[in-house]
Amino acid sequence: MSANQLALWYLAASVLFILALKGLSSPVLARRGNLFGMIGMAIAVLVTLAITKKVAFILIAAAIGGTIGALVARRVQMTQMPQLVAAM
């Protein structure tokens, strides 16, 4: 992947993140804002994995972090959502 292609993919992800923030400013547009954010993050992660040489290290770190996050999330009740957000 050339440097120009890489920059364009990251630019697309950045634009999607900005659109996500704009969408989250209104309850009517929140669903679309979340979708833009998810697509932007998927692009950023996939491009990063495509250009790095240490994919296994990144995936292991993500698995460890995901496991810890899932364990913390299961122990928090719905009334403790602010504490869960703070823990993450």
C-alpha cells in the first residue's frame, strides 16, 4: 500500500469520526452517528493491521484488553453505568 493510499484511508476514517460526533449531537441522528463511528474505527484498525509487521502482538494485546473489559463489564450492574464508563 502506497503512502498516498494510506493517507486517503486514514482521511476517510477521520471524516467518519467527525460525522460520528456530529451525529451524536442529536438523539434523532445518534444511530447513524454510531454507525459512522464504527465504520471509521473498522477502517482505521484494518489499515493499521494491513501495514504493520507485528500483527500477532497487536491481536494478543487486543484479546487481553477485551477479556479484561468483558470481565469488568459483567460485574457492573446497569445502575452503575457511570462507574463502568470510568473503568473503561
